[in-house]
Amino acid sequence: MECSERTVRRCVDHLRDVEGWPVEAGKNGYFLREPSVMETRITSHQEIAALALAYESLRMIGGTELGVQIRAEVAKACRYAGDLGEFRWEDLNRLIQERPSSGMAAMDYEIQGRLTLSILQRQIVMIRYRKLEDDHSFEVKVFPHRLICREQCWYLIAEDLERGGQKTYALPRISGVETRPRPEGFVEPEFDDRYGHAFGIWTPYEAGGELYEVCVELSGYWARIARERRWHPSQELEEISPDRLLVRFRLSELVEVKSWVLRFGGAAKVIAPVALREMVCGEIAEMNNHYKS
């Protein structure tokens, strides 16, 4: 390096003591170790946002032992916010309070944790499930693929190993999860991601199926809100005026988007397709019948 040993030591001391590098002296010289949480520095506003989201997630799982430990460790990072200043983890309690979305389904985190682990470990599980229209539950053996959230409710996408086919199970109606041994020669079913063109969860797209070009005009308050929301990956917005715009989707089924249109009341007008217009008009007529004297 063409410098004295004293110079090297002085540079290493500067990196460790001034710059805060996790440098330690070993038997054969210096080495750079992984930084601890105590030495982690918050250096960006995105990281502040990540802390806030982490706080809310930890709050939701309650006072589990792991949750308490994670909170204690992450709290240490808040003491080192660099040029952004210092703050306490507890401060987030009064600053970040996410209200549950209206209609959010109740969540059993133990059930969700068991299913998450079974997906990670590629296990076969027996779930106890109740259909929405039934009062009793039944058992079904499945190979779980994914957990997805739609309309404030979590769903399990899994292969039904008894009846065959990929099925959807609402987590609030799963009351038990038990692992089962994999049979000899078991071939894992592949996950068929058919939900890219679905508006919700119950109408997955079949390969080669028809796609509808949906166009809905929103006005007033909801037109302004639409500029801040994304309801579907295919969504496109077309401005008409500050208080009017067109929302376009490419969808495989119209039943669930019909309910979406109706939520806006008179602020929504279906432009296309004709089939969706007829579905919405039929629903409005049926609703109107309920209130005729």
C-alpha cells in the first residue's frame, strides 16, 4: 500500500470511530463484520415510512414473544436517524394509527401463520372449512399455493387433492389447519395464476377466454378519488374534465365489477360493454322494487 503501519491503523480507527464502520481487530488483522441493529442508521425518508408500517404490523399481531423482541430491536434503530434527527419508537404510536378498512374481515393470525408455514415448506394440509351458506364445517385435504388479499379479506388458493382443481378458501371460514405426510411419489401441482384478469377473487380467467373491455365514467367526488386509486392492474384513466373521467379495465368476468360500479351510486355510468350496462340496470330495477309502496 506504500504507507506505514501507523497510517493504516489511523485510517481504520477513523472508519470505526468517526464513520461508524463495524470494523474489528482480529488475530490476523482487521475485518468488517455485519452491523448490529444498534449501529443501523436511518438515512432516508423511505426508511422512516418502513418503520411506520412495521410498527402497525407489529401492533396487529399483539404481544407475542417474537413481536416483543422485534419491537425492542427495531426501536434501537430509531435512535440513529442521521441527518433526519432522532425520535423514539414509541412516538409512532401517536403518529401512525391505521384505521381498519370498512368491512375488513376478522383475522386469526395463528391460522394465517400455519398456512404461511405450510406454503413455505410445501406441505400437504388438512383444513377445516365452512362454506358461506352452510352452518357446519367439513375437512378437505389441499396443497396450498398462495395467500392473497382481496376486498379486505384474505384467501387461500390451494389445490383440492380430493376433488381435484384449484380452489379458493376464505381465511375467516378456516377453523383448523393440520399437516399431513406427503404420499410416496407425490407430484406437486403447479400454481395456475389465473387472477390477473379477474376483478376480484371468484372469477379467475381461463386461458383463451373472452376479455371484456370495460369503460365506466365517474363524476364529481369519485372522479377525483379515482385519480388516487388503482383498482386493477389493467386500469387506465382518461380525463374528460376535473370532475369527470373514464376508467377502463380488461376483465374476464363482469359480476364482481358490477358490484364495484353500484358502490358509486349516481356518480358512475357504464359506457361499455352493453352486457355490464344491462346487469347494472337490472340490479337497480330490483333494488327499486324493494322500495315501492
